[in-house]
Amino acid sequence: MTTPRYYPIFLDLEGKPVIVIGGGRVATEKVEGLRKAGARITVVSPELAPELAALRDAGEIAHVPRAWQPSDLDAEPWALVMVATDDGAVNRQVREAAHARRLWVNAADDPANCDFILPAVVRKGRITLAASTAGASPALARRLREELEAYLTEDMPALADLLAEVRAELRARKVHVANETWQAAIDEHLRVLLAQRKYAQARAYLLQRLGVTEALADAGAPVT
């Protein structure tokens, strides 16, 4: 059997409409991930799990309280179609209707009816790590996620914030730093300073390692 070759991608779903067909445990998991991405979610299902009902009552998601219909896919310009049923026939019907409308569809635990699969995800601050086994073993994907969680130590989100801040300042002042210099600057001492919450010292050390302390000082930027 040929192993699928997936193209990894991160999607910007902020404010974009996504339809979820199904209202049980799996749908709840999908909705949780979509909410973290800022999607605008509509759930189509005769019944909802308690967690989804609470989100509906709070106005966090929209709910269409009936079985799905092909016309549901015409209701909005859906960014994605997510299917969370345990009925292979329904999954296939949704996939066919979605493809007729040039929509991407994911069916939970049903790769044959998927245009894309969902990886195991770890999020900390700006950092998002994803791992997939191409659908071969969800258990292994979860194990990889646990190991990635252990790898993402508490200094990592602070490091990402500091690098983003300094990078934005340098770009605004048209100061170029080679990629190799950035890589060399992200060393163990910088991470130790951040782990100790010595943010001002970490910033000064990073600027020194990048060789831009004087350039920012001349431009009037705080270098501390």
C-alpha cells in the first residue's frame, strides 16, 4: 500500500466560517481546535454534547438542530468542512457534496473521505508544533505530542516573543541580519536568561549577539 504524502500547512482561520457536521465527542474535539484558531463555527446535528450545548448557549458557536443536508454547504463560503460522524455513508455523501462545491473536507478517522488530516498539536504562546503519522497510528501521534510538550520548555514562548519583537524593530529600521547570525544568537545562555525571567538582560544579550546594539542605539531604540 502506498503511503500518502501530505503537504504540511498552517491555515489562518481567524474569522473564517467552518461547518462541523456531527455533535458528539469527536465534534467537540474538532470545535475546540477550531475555536483556538479563531474560526467562526456552525455545527449541524440533531443533538449536541453538553460542551457544545454550553458553547451554543453562550453564543460561541451557531447550531443547526437537524441532520445535515447538501444545501448546508451552500449556506456560507465555508473555509473547511469537518465531518464528525461514525457513519461511513454520511462521510462519503458529505465528501461528494463538498467536492462538487470545491470545498476541502475532513472526516474523523476516515482517511478515504478526507482531503486533509489533522495532526497532533502542541501550542505554547506563539509556538505551534504538529506531528502526524499520515493516519497510520493516532496512538503514536499522541505519543509524539506528549514528547513535543516535554521539549517545549517554559522559556520557549518568551524566546519566540523576544525574537519577534527584535525582528520587527530591525525590519522597521531596515537593519539586515543574516539568517546564520540569528541561528547563532539563539544559544543556551539566552534561553537561561529567559528561563530566569531576566528579560531586559536577555534582550541586551540578543542584540549584542546579533551585532546590532549600536545600530538600534543610533536609531534611538531602547537597548537596555
